[in-house]
Amino acid sequence: MVTPPDDFDGFGGQNERDRDAERKRRRRAAARDVQIPACEDHDRRDACLADVERFLTTYFPHRYYQDFTPDRQAMIQGILDAIRLGLDQAIAAERGGGKTSIVVGVTLFCLFAGLVRFPVLLGKTTPDAKRLLQEIKEELEFNDRLAADFPEVCVPIRALEGSPSRGNAQTVGGQRTRLEWGNEKPEIVLPTLPDDYDCPAAGAILAARGMDASVRGLVKRGRRPDFALIDDPDSRESAWSEKQTADRGELVDNDIAGLGGPGQRFARVVLCTAINRQCLAYQYTDPDQHPDWNGKRYGFFRAWPDRRDLWDRYVKLLKDRDPRADRYGRAAHRFYLEHRDAMDAGAEVSNPDRYDRTVLADGEPAEVSAVQHAWNFIASKGMPAFLAEWQNDPPADEHENTAIGAHDVTRRCNGLEEFAAPDGFDLLTAMIDLGKQRLHWAAAASRDDAAAHVAAYGFELVDRRRGEGEEAGILAAADRIVRLLHDDAPFHNEVSGERVAPRLIGVDVGHWQDVGYELARRYPGLVVPVMGLPGRSFSVPKRTRDKRPGFQAWESRQGRGLWVLNQNTDYWRLRVHTGLGLEPGRPESLTLWGGHEDHLDDATDRYAEQLVADQFIPAGVRMPSQVYRRATTAVAQDHGLGGQFAQVARRNHYGDATSGALCLAGHLGVRPPGVGQSEQKKKAGRRRSLAEAMGQGRRNGRRQA
């Protein structure tokens, strides 16, 4: 007799447990399977896919609520032509002209129309690129009108209900969608659909990268990108850095150009705004520099107003008003209304709808025309800023005779080896810039006529492995630098080989006062605490018991007899910059150790970048950056200049160290020719050096027995 199996129920079927498991499995599969509704309006969808402007205004009315200007139409058509033909296209438009909305809308149009399958969005930085991608994701997930006509893409995304992990098991018609919607990686993959769905966007990939990140080898699911849209490749920092601009140019020309792979049609489009005449936006839209990019520049004014004299009076009314009595510039507004016909005559703008219609307390709108809106910007930010950000025509002389680049620094490498002082440069001073993670230092040898040579520079990492506190670690690193510069005796005369010891070593006490004071107590007469003061707040006080005036610096007595040197940071930064612009060997010139410019290393490049991180901007010239806090009025009477210093790059530690080393030399008696000569004669034979004045155990950098 045959024994029935355990799960036999007597009726030739499965037992109840198996049937229950099968029911649950089918319920789970049904829950994972997304039901795609029919398109709400096929005629509307087809009409929009045949007309990009109709697509944008139909599905994104919150973005495109104004009429398309001819400039915008040309920008959009330029992008589509580049994609269809696999060309390069560079387009510069004014700041605030809607470039980001064009990026979002045109990218979605190209995906749904099947013009691209793997676009890459590139922003000036990685966070900027991620924000672009996030805007596209929000349209796909929350735009009801888009979901109504393109349900096969938007409905599976909405079915995730904010949980991207559901995409791993999601199905449509029993087939996995392979939808990727996570927030960790800056890329998404639209749902894959069964063959009976006619959807060109199904399975498309969209990635975002920053110009500050690597883009090489971008391959996903065996596919390579077919389109790169570069939105504003210049950051405020990179636009004013020669090296960063060159690096980003190489990224565009080499890495991004190679994304498409051999033999594959690949389009690149740059949407940008010019910041200055060295930035990538200006270069790629200049047909002389990059003729293959078919550069186009669009400005706000196609034709300027005829009566510029009236607009000058308008600007003067705005600037001379009392903000307490006329906060919103109503007197200037009334002047414009009275002379509007004459002031608008001859003006032609790219976007007549760009102005502020807010009604103010007097019942009048803030602005009544785009021309007035433009001149309000000019009154606030200046004409150079307007020419750059609104006209894409930055002035050619924004930095004339003042700004220097990293290349100007490396040109001053004179071939001497490290720690070698040129013959005749007998006074050696050094400066340490304290930091939380690393300390930067620079040592300069000076001549009597204020010519100087940077004999060495470097940094010391803060060692945190010993479990010491933050200040203790910084102090230990600073102590190692002092012992390297003085006790290890690395400096020598280039001709005689004779040892040259630093007369003074300064330590910046702006943020780490206790560290600097303790270091000065350890090395009395050698280490000097230095406090930097901006030019606008710097003045040399009269001599008192606790204050001693000096040359663009003065000493103040702190607790327990410790003297601190207060320096005019703007003056000494300017001395560094002007010295680099002078012919080597001349008074006040500045040279740098190391090989000539074709034999430079990364350390030299880093030093050069930080040396030009602060730029001197003459009075009346637009500040190059609004993202950095420090912008101080310079006191530079000896050079006949007035203006501001702006920090245009994040790291300026070597610049602070180098200018501090020159300041110490100045305080020891080094002067430019003709500066302070009468005072020097009066005090000849009786001036004491700072080291002697401090006089607690060291003379001329040597330890007393």
C-alpha cells in the first residue's frame, strides 16, 4: 500500500498552509506591481513633444510664466541643435535670466522626446549639481500635469511614496522597473517598462556631477552618457584663480569630452554668465579662443538709453538719499516718472518683464520698467558688475596693474635651492600662520632697499594621535617649526655657504592667542606674537609706556611684559603683490626659490595659489567676490593707491605668512627707498631692534649662555 504524502488533503490538492502562502505571495506581487493609467490627453502630449516651448509652458507654468524672449528662444534652440547634431555650444546669458529653469525644462523635454538617453548635468560644484538634479526629481514626482500625460514614468516614481528602496522590487505588468531614485548617489534611473508601452524615456539615466569632482569613467548599465549640460562652470573662487580656471578648462576639454566614448555622438552645452575676462564663460563664448564652441553672448541691453546723463542724475539721487527718510529711493523714482520718455529713449532690453512690481507704502510700485530695474542694480553694485553679470561683457581693465595670478608668482622663481639666501640678503625673518589642522610658514631674506627673497616655505601637520588637547597639539607643531628654522640651521648664504639664522620668527595670534604667547615665552627675543589689523582700522598710535610705533606696525604691551606686534595687513599684502610685479633685483622686488616655471612642482603651485588668494581692488572697481567675508579698505599711501582687499580663494595661509615675514623685516629697519629717511637719520645709532627691545635671553637669533 502506498503511503500518501504529508501535505495530501484527500482531494488531490495542496493543504491549507500552502494555499495560504500562495495567496500571500500573490498579494505581495500585486502590491509591488504598479498599475499605469492611460494618458489623460494624447493630443496635448503629442503637440507638446512636437514643440518645446509648448511643452515648457504647458507642464511648467510655474517656471515659464512670461513670454519667451528672442534670447531665450535662441538659447533653447541652440541646445536642441547641439543635441541633434552632436555639437558643442556655449551660451552666456545674464545673471537671473532663467538659465536654471531652462536646464530643468529642456532636459525633461529631451528625455520624454527620446533625444537623449543618458544626460549628465554638471554644476560649478557638487552641491550645485545635486540641486539641479533635485529640481528635476521634484518635477517628476510632484508635477500633476506631467504625471497625467506621462503616467508610465511618473506613476512608478510616485508609487515609491518617498521610499527609494521600493524600487528594487517594483514591477509593471510583472516586469521589474529597475527604478533607481536614491538620495545617496547623484543619479537616477527612470523605470523600465514592458515592450507594449511606447515611452522613449523608459530606462533613461540622469546623472549630476560637480566641476570640482572627477567625471572620468561614468558608465552605468553598460551605457555611456550622450549629452553633457554644463551649468555655470565658474565659481566665484575659480573665476579669479588662473590655475583653477585652467584645471576646469582641462576637465571640459578632456574628461567631459571623453564621456561619450569612441565613435559615439556626444553633445556638450555650456550655459553660463561671464564673471571676468579670464573665466571659462568668457573664454568658451569667445569665437577667437574657442571657435568650435559656436559661442553666443546675450546681454540685457541690446541698445543703451540715449540720455545717460539723466540716468547719472538718477543714480546720484539714489546714492545721496537719506535712508531713514527715503528708504526705497522714492525721490529717484519720481524723477524717473517725470522724465521717463527721455530716459527710456533708445533703450532696448532683452526681457521687458524683468522688474519689481511690488507696491510700496506710497501706493506706487517699486519699479515700473526693466530699464529702471537695470539702473537700480547699477546704482547698488556698480557699472563693472552690471557689465559682467548682465551684459556678459566684463570690463577689460578691472584688475589693471593690480591683480596678479599664480602664474605671475611662479615666474619669480629664480633657480636658487631651498634655504639659500641670495648674496647681500642678510636679514632673515619668518612667520608662522597657526591653524587647527596644519600650520603654514614662510621665511624671507631681505636687503636694505626692501628687496626680498622667499627662501623657504612649508607646513606642519598637527599630530592628534597623542591624545593632547587642541591647543597643545598646535603648540607642539609650532615648536617643531621654530626648531626647524632656527636650531637645525638650514639657511645659508648662496655664495659663501655661511649659516644665516632668522632674526625674528613671528606667530599669528589672531585666533590662537594663548598658543602664540606661550611660544613667545619659550623663545624670548626670537619668537614675536603678531596681530593683523585691516587697513581701514589701522593707525599708528603715539608712543606711550605700553605702545611703541613702528613702520606700518606698532607694538603693544600685554600681560607679564610680553610685547605684541600689530601690523597693517593690507599694506604688507600689497607689498607682496607689488614686489612680484617688479623686475628681480630692483628695490622692493620679491623673488621665490625653486626652478623656473617649466620645472615647478605641486608645492610651488599651492604656494602660488595661496599667495594670490587676496587681491587688491582699486577704488571704484567691482569687488570680485561676495562670498568671502573679508573685504577691507587698504591704506597704501606709499604706493599711491586706495581701494580694497578681497579674499577670492578659500586658503590664503602662505600669503599671510609671507606678508608677515616682510612686516618683521620692516620692523627691524628695512625700508623702501625714500620712505622714512629723515626719521631714520634722527634715530641713527640709537634705534634698537625689536629683538633687542624684548631683550630676554636672545640676541640676533642666538641663545645666550
